[in-house]
Amino acid sequence: MTLLWQYVNYFFPDVLNYMAVYYASGLIRFLVSSLIIVFPVFILVSWFLNKIYRNEAQVRESKIRKWLIYLTLFIASLVIIGDLVSVINMLLGGEITIRFILKALSVLVVAAAVFWYYIDDVRRDVPTGLAKPFAWVSGILVLAVVIGAFFIVGSPVTARLMQFDQQKVFDLQGIQSEIVNYWQRKEALPNSLADLNDPISGYKVPADPQNEEKGYDYEYNIKDAKNLSFELCANFNKQAKDQDINNRAMPLAGVPESYNQNWDHSSGRVCFERTIDKQLYPPLNKTTK
């Protein structure tokens, strides 16, 4: 059910809650990973228990078994009630209608299927004949959900390439911040990235994390020294879409928002042109006077 909610968050994003999209992809990966392990174990255990029940009727009629099932259903009902309360609370808090309908519908459908199957099974004297159809239908649905997740979060190879790209944007943000600090301290742009290395502060210009694999590195070019215009370049693996917050780097602490934006990129070599505003970032010796 939580996985279905993340699908809703991803395909029907709310501009007032953009962080839900940012966390959706990561949460989808975790939930799919759990589903790949837990669901086959659940099916295997259910098959094993049903086999025992067919051969030993007294085990099936055990009061302990029935009480455990009822207890499980009771706990599940509390979880479902909590989910419904959460959905209603989101609606009252301004959740858009389509998101509310889909989330509420997912809760009701999952709850109805689970309760109908287990209540029907626990009341029978013999194992229900719906066990196999239920397992096949649920298995197909789970498989569809898992396959759909790969279209959202990508394959493990794609996920690694995206992590490389995200690290590159993090590095470029840090380099950009150091260039601004260099200007404020020396009233000039650095001639090269090597000028930013500072053994006292411990800062060292980072290298492209794929440098050893592809032979690329970050580029720094002065466009207009007088107007403090420069560009930073890197080679990216994947395109970062405007709406794909998962491909964006999060703002760096202490770095003005104006220097945290516009990091969207295509695949291949991409350059980001920047111009330092002298009024926003005056030389430090002038601000201390």
C-alpha cells in the first residue's frame, strides 16, 4: 500500500510538496527491494502451511491458529484505519482531489482483498480453493509493480550513473562557492582550478568521480575576467529533467540560493556559465572597513 502511495506521489506530484517526489524514488527502491524478498517468502510459507492443513485437519481447526489470524487482521485493521485517517487528514490539509481519490482507493482495495481472503479462509473447515488463484493474481500484480518501478528508478546500472551525475553537481557547487570566496578574498578570478587548493583550510578541488574510468575531469574557463564571468563544465551520463528533483543537487548549506540553481543538464559535456554579482559578493576587505 505504501508502494502504491509512492506511485501516486511520483505520477501526480504536488507543487506544494515537491520533497515527496524527491524521496519517492528512493522509497520506491527500498519498498521494491523488500517486496522482492518478502513476497516470495510469504507465498512459500502460505503454500507450506496449506499443505499441512490438508494433511492434518486438527491443525487447521486449532484455536491458536484462528486467534492468531484474527489478531493479525485486527492489527492490520488498525494500520488501515491509520492510513485512512492519514488520507483524510491530507485532504483536509489541501491534498488535490485526484491524489486523495487514488490513495484512498488503494487503501480500500488492498484492505478488501486481504480481509475477504483471510476471513473466508478462517471460517472454512477445509482450505479454500481460492488460495492458488489468489497467489497467482497477487503475484502478477506484484510483478507488474516491480517492473513498473524499474521504469521509474531505472536499473541498478542507471541508478549508479545517476549517482555519479549527482556527485558531479555537488562538486561543481562546491567549486563555484570556492571561486566566489576566492574573488572576495583576492578581488580576481582564479586562473585555474589549482589556484583554489588551500593546504591551510584543507580544501582540494575534487576530481570527476568517473575520471579514472573515462578520463574526464572538471573544466574551468574564464569568459570575461572584468565582469567576473566564468563557466564550469563536466561530462554527464544522463539528462536531468526540469521536474526530476531526484536528479537535482540539493542546496548547499551556507551557499546563497542564487548560486544553487540552474544545474539541469543533458547527457555529455555540459557547461554552466556564471557571473559573480559584485554588489551581492563584495571583496572582504571592503566589507570590513
